[in-house]
Amino acid sequence: MTVKLPNLLTDEQLDRDFIIQVEPDWRKLATCLQCGTCSASCPAAELMDYSPRQLWEMLRLGLRDQVLNSRTFWLCTQCYACQVRCPRDIHIAETMRRLREWAVANDYGVPPALLQLRQSVSTNYNILNEDNQTRLIWAQSLEPLPAQLKEPSTGQIEALLYTGCVSALYPMAYSIPQSLVQTLEQAGVIYAAMGGEEWCCGYPLFGAGMEDQVADLARHNIERAQAFAPQTMVVTCSSCYHTWKHLYPDYVDGDLGFEVLHASEYLAHLIEEGRIKLGELRWVVTYHDPCDLGRKNGVYDPPRAIINSVPGMQLREMINNREDALCCGGGGDVAMMEADVVEHIAERRLAQAVATGAEAIISSCQQCKRTLLQAARKSRTRMRVLDVTELVWQVMEK
């Protein structure tokens, strides 16, 4: 059936194929009320040349060149705040991603940082363009180096660790996999890591509009993971977790053969089973919901269950939490293109944390930790920022 578009422009001005390509569900977009909820929800809206609401109207009118020359869809952090709040259930963030996809496919104004990202991942299988065989560099400071990292167990592996590029290669995040490994050692969990055989999950490329680049990464990671025959894949990165849960199943016949859990879910299970016992820590903390873990996957309770399991710890929620949590700014590859935008967004979230009177922000995403910690340091705000894995290791009874 042919989609009927508003006849407001001449055929020369109106590119119907473009509109339908970036928004196949045109009828849904056509129901937009222009209420502005998306713009009010967007953490980057005030820094965009056109707000999301204005972009949708331009898209509906077929103003292709104006849309594609806008910075708006390149500044989208893909946090899904607009999407979960839209009264018409329009998949706004996905349309933003499709606009990137169209720009990439047609070589139209793609930021150089994203082209470099594609080159780095295709060449060295990680976002930093480092030698991927150094992917266990974070473990070098562990004394002694756990035997299970040097040589995987020949028995049934309970947990196969997937660290992701940020934890594996950014020094600021090394303590996340370090904390998880030491916790699993103390808890007697039989685990393994893929080391240099772990490749980027592909989500940064997917978000950049380069979905066609994901298939080879997915098939490689799935094949290597299945060779370990683990009971559970434990993922420390919320973006990687989303990828394994929602993108990778499309690349296998049947199921993956193992359960995929975020580290916060896995640690919450170990605490509930009594394999991890937590000591007292009298801190007032707040919790930051990562967009990829929260809004995209509905994982809100396990991290809070961990925090509430720590004797003496008090959790104070920020005014925006759970589904309404503000984005930290670290998603959507925006940090690679516009660092100042990320800084601005992170400062807003940090201010909400400060308003709670908390001593520390706990999160469940390595990128959230990096982004919020950088904001705290730059603004000279006295606020600790920890991943939930770091919290567990810090308070675990050794």
C-alpha cells in the first residue's frame, strides 16, 4: 500500500523515498501531536540546532536537506527518554539512528570520529584502535593473577565474563572487571574470560548507523562464547548487555545456549544465595540508572537490592530515577564527536546527585562511571563515583 504524505511541497522538494526509509512506520510518525514531550525529555535538546519536535515536523514535511544538515540526530545520546514518554509511542530514538544510517549509506556529512570508529573496530576489534590482544591489561595489577584468567577451567564454567571495550582498555574503568574477578574468586565461582578473543560487541557501530558492520562481530563473539559452554554470560557493560540480549539472538538459530545477565543481576543472585556476604559501610549513596540497562532493558531492582543489602548504607533516590532517570550523556557515540555536549549533560545529572546529600553515586555502567567521574573532577565536586561491582568488592567480607 502506498503511503500518502502531506502534499505541502512540490515533488522536487519532497523526497518520499527518504522519509519512508528513515521511518518505515510513517503512519505512526504522522500521528505526532507536536506536543514537545520529546524535546522536553531530551538531555541534549538545548544544544541542538533544531529540537527533536522541530526535526519531526521537518521530516514530516519532507525537508530532507534541512533534516540531514542538522546536528540534532548526531547529538542524540539514544537514551530513549523521548521514546518512553511519547504519548503516541513513536520510536523517536530509533528514527534518529536511522537518520544516521541513511547519512552513512549515502556518505552525507558523517562525522570523522565515526568513520575512525568504524576503522578501529574493523581493524583491531575495539573502539580505541589498540592491539586487541592487550584486552586483559586490566588484570596485570592483580596480585597474584587469578589462575582462572590465565587458563580457563576444564570443568563446568559458571560464568563467562564479557568486559566490553571501555572496561578492558580505559584505565579509569579497569577497577570494574578487577573488582568483579576478585569477588568471584572469593565467592568460589568457576569463571573464564575470552581475553583477546573478545571483540567489540558492535553496539557503538549500531548506534552510529553502521548496523551492517555488526554481523561479523556478533558471529565471532557468539562462536567463541559457545566454545566455553558456560552456564551464564556475565556482562559488566550495560550497552554490551543490551547487545547480547537484543541484537545477538538474530545471529543464531535457536538460542545462545547460555543465560545472559548483567553483573548487577549476577551479583544480586550470589548475595541472595549467600555466596557473597557483605560487611557494614555507613555511607549515604544515590543510584544512577544507566539508560541501556534501565529504560532499554527494565533492570532497575538488582542494583538497588545490592545497595540495600549493605548494612549501614542508606540509599537516597535522585528526583529523576528509574524510567525517568536523566541520561549521563555518555551514550550514542556523542562523546566521540562532541565532548562539550556530554560534559553539559553530565553536570545536570551530577547536580541531581549532589542535591540528595549523598557521598557517592553508584551506577552499573562503565561509561556512566567515566562520564560522571569526569564531571565531578572538572567541577571539583566532592562526590565518589563507583560501579556496583566496585561497591560489592569494597564491602565484601574477605
